[in-house]
Amino acid sequence: MHECILYKSLKGKSVQCFACNHRCIIKENYSGICGVRKNIEGKLCLLVYGVIISENIDPIEKKPLFNFLPHTNTYSIGTIGCNFKCDFCQNYGISQVKEIIGKKISAQEIVKRALKSGCKSISYTYNEPTIFAEFVKEIAVLAKEKGLKNILVTNGYMTKECMDFLGDYIDAMNIDLKSLNEDFYRKLCKSKLSPVLETIKYAYKKGIHIEITTLLIPGENDSEKELKEIVKFISGISREIPWHISRFFPMYKMKNKDVTSIGSLRKAEEIGKKYLKYVYVGNVW
Ligand code: SF4
Ligand code: SF4
């Protein structure tokens, strides 16, 4: 079992994880909210270390990243589990499973496959990479040595300690900014907004290339007021940060919702372009 690094021991045999902002306090024989970091005999262990569920060669634009290594492929991997429980999760089949499943693979083998396939980068994607940060780091260090870039596709809930731990090995991030409303994060994702805003600012400050994605869900985060708040927040950091507006399709616990209308996507694009240099509408064609 692989011992995590991003945690501290507490009284008795309890531990506190600080990979993400849930900062779970975990008793012996229990796992944190993400389900993949378990307290075994007073040590926090990463159950998905070297166990991936998905592995694909994707165009980098699919992450989506449009202004970083354009027209290249990225070697994409993910494990099971997530620290969020979004009702609209488009990947719930891997993010919300309870048992540890996947195939074993070493960091060396992932880097070898990425190089062999001609990819210019490795993306930690499909589920939330923060929850397997220690495995990300091992791969990222090797990848960087071989000249590959490292990309996180993330909900942005990692702690500053986690960002610093991953350090200079992360070159680009696509960060979800799902809403600018605390209630949205609390009710629909079982998490909080403010740490996500901090991550976006911190990643930018660290010089990481960042792009932001907002999934536009009818009636939940698509009001003119909220869209303006989102783009004002992004442009307050830099109007050069690309913003991806993504189309929602009824999924998981939100099957009763409508697909985002083209009109609504266009309205968001129009608002975005008033404040930002790069606005992209995705998931449409
Ligand atoms: S990464 Fe998992 S165990 Fe750690 S604080 Fe977040 S949800 Fe809890
Ligand atoms: S953060 Fe992403 S992967 Fe995790 S539950 Fe939400 S939508 Fe799914």
C-alpha cells in the first residue's frame, strides 16, 4: 500500500488529509470523502497509486486547452473517485464508484507510452487528480525529465500545500469554475466555492498556464448576472485567461434538466467577449 505524503497524524490513530480543502479527519480503517485515501493502521494510504481506470490519446483541445500546445495530442489518464459529488457529473461512472477498480501500471510505463504515442504532454483528467496527487507527482517528475508537459484538468479544490507539492511540475491547468454562487457549490457539488477561487488566483500567480471551464446548466448558473460575475472575476486576474463555455446534457442526477440552448451559449459568449480576449463555446457540434 502506498503511503500518502499530504497528511498529518492526529491523536490516537486518526489522520488529517490536506490534499484538498475538505481536509478530512479520518479514523483508522476509514477513507476520506474521495474514497481513495484510507487510514490503514494510522497511516494515510493512496488506494489508487498505480491503478488507472482510463487511458487515452486525446487532442489537447478536448481537455479543453486551446491556448497551450495547440494541435498536439495529450496522453490522458484517470483513476476512480472524486472529492466532489456533482449531481451533473458527466463522468459519474468512474468518479462516484465505491470499489477500487482499474489496471495496475507504473509511472515509468505511463511516461513510456506517452512518448511512444508522440504526445507532447500527459493530462491527469477524467476524475479529480488532486485525490491522487502523490501518483501525479511521481509521473510528472519523470515526464518532465523526458521533455513532456504536465496538465491538470481539475475542479480546483486542491489546497495550497498540494499546489506547492506538485510545484514546478505542472505546466497547465484547466480549472472548472462551475458557478460564482456558494449555494450552487454546496447543493449541487457538496463542496465550497471560495477555495476554487483561491486556486485559480494561486495557479495564475505561480505562472501556470490556466484556462477556465464553465458548464452552463439551464436555470442553475446561466443568468446574465451570474455570467457577468464569472467573467469579471476571471478578467480581474487577467483578460488573457481563456474561458470555455460548455454545453450541458442531462446526466446522472440531473436527467430532468434541458440541454443548454444554443441561444444561451451565444449569450454567454457575448458577455464573455466584453471582458475576455479568448472565449470558446464547446460541446456543441
Ligand atoms: S483528497 Fe480525499 S481524503 Fe483528502 S481531504 Fe480531499 S476528500 Fe478528503
Ligand atoms: S468534480 Fe468533475 S468528476 Fe468530480 S463529481 Fe464533479 S463533475 Fe464529476
